[in-house]
Amino acid sequence: MRPRRSAPMNMGQRPRSRVQVWPLGLLLLVGACAPGAVIGLRPEYPPIGQLFGTGYDFVEVDSLQPTLRWEAFPRKQDLAADTEGVLGQLTAVTYDLEIWRAGRTFQYPAERVYAKRGLTETFHRIEQPLAPAVRYSWTVRARFLVNGEPRVTEWAMYEWENAKLRGPFEELFPSPRYFRFATPVQ
Amino acid sequence: MWDVNPPIFLFLDIQLSLLRAADGTVLYSRRSAWVSAGRPLTAWGATNAEPVRQELERAIRYLAERIVDVVFLLRSYP
């Protein structure tokens, strides 16, 4: 199967741009994700639980400068789906990493506090100590070249369990479905 | 329990469309939203609503990055 753009064509919708103050939709948008199912690269450390339900808590990492780990790109399933050999022309794979401080309400990513581009390994030790006893969201993606042209994968996150609960947006940014961890008290 | 001064979130709702200049055909369309951290209404309104302006600037910057990603860079794999 040929790799495709992530969003379907959305024809016929009336274009608009507006600012809304809408606090109540978050509960719906945060919940209902498939247990263990992820989009993008799967984290190896810290381990992921579930976004909603059992394992909802943020996983406590082992230090204020944890080493985050994730699977390498391309994965077996990427190669298996690549019938046209696009990934055979793939070079210069690196990784982008972002960490967001979680908000106090809904534990939603509130502020991007750490970002790295072009990491060459599938792990990264946070360079500056994070704040103790704070909840964070994090995500990672691959950046690479195909025939010399830059490409990225989608930011990694939990998969929706029920597409009907996505709400009106094709994406919410920053995503409430990024992975989560909490730093130790000290 | 309900908070008497609950956090309020700023949503920036955008409709991204890529049109063919020759005939206006929509080649790509996507609806996205930015959501801010929650703040009490009084915090949003402080210093003549400067936090609202700052948050809008931040949202536009992030969404601009995202538009570049989805239109020019993003490839999805299973």
C-alpha cells in the first residue's frame, strides 16, 4: 500500500476561521482510546498505559532527567506495507521529540517545555532536569528523506477507540493523546 | 465540585484548504484546533487581556508549523 496523507479530503465544508472559548469538549476528547493502541512510534520507556480507564495515571519516571526510548523507524509493519518500495529510498532518519507540561485541569498538554530535532538515536536523555513531581506529556516522530525530499511521520500518540468521539476536529493541537509521565518528587 | 472561578480554555479553530489556483478546486482540506492551557477568566483579562494576545500569537505560530507539516512533510504509515 502506498503511504498516504493522514487526513482525508474534506470537500464541501464551508471554510472558516474563528476563535472559540469552549472548555467543555475536553472531557469527551480526552477519553475513549483503545487500550495500548498507538499512532506513530511506540514508546519503550516510559511504558504507556491507557489514556483513559485502568492505567490512566501518569507513569513515574526514574529521575528528573529520564532517558526516553522509542521504537526505530521504519518498523516491520512500515516495510510490510511499502509495496512500492518507497521506504527503500529512505535516508537520513532522525527523530523529533517534544515534552509538554500537563495542565492542572484535564491533564492536558499545556506548555511545550522541551523540544529536540534531529536526534540520531532511538533514545534521548533529557538535558536539563525537569521539575520534580510534575506531570508531562511527550511525543516523538521520525524525520527522514525520501528521494532527497524531507518527510516526517505523525507525532506519536494514543489511538482513538471510537472515531465518533473525535469531535468536529480532525486534530486537536497539542494533542491530549500524547503519552504521559510524571517526575519523581526528588 | 464546581469551582467558582473555573479555568477557561482558548480554542483557535481553523479550516485549512489547499486550492488549485487555476480553477479553485479544493485539493486538500483539514479542520484543526489549538487549545490553550486553562486559566481563570480574571487571569485572561489581566493587563488589558495581554495573555489572550500572547496565547493567540503562540497558537498561530504552532498551527503554522503544523500546516507546513501536514501539507508538505507528513507521511502516514500503519
